[in-house]
Amino acid sequence: MDVLRLTGAYHDFQSTTGHINYGDEADFMITADVWKRVVLLEKYANYDSARFATDRRKIWFSAEIRY
């Protein structure tokens, strides 16, 4: 494995007027350059709706082939 990267982000969703809290979300992403032309990716997102809507947790994987 040549390169391994970990990134994260946090989002706080608020209305611009009315002081409505739409919840918050934490996101994480791992990418790995495993061969010269292949990159593997894993993403995770966790949305807490703060009773505004439905909470969501998602995870997905992908592979990129460069040529």
C-alpha cells in the first residue's frame, strides 16, 4: 500500500431563520492507494436528525482504476 488517507467532516444543520435545528452529521472517508492504478475508498456518514426527520447511517465502498 502506497498511501492511506483518513478525512473527516462535521456538519451542523440549522435554518437561517426561525432557529430550527435540522440535526448534525459526521462523515469519515478512508482512501488507500493499493497499487499504481487502483484506489480503494470507504465512506461512512452518520446523520442525527435531532427529531426533525429520520436518523441515517450509511456506509459505502468503491474502487477506482486509473489508466
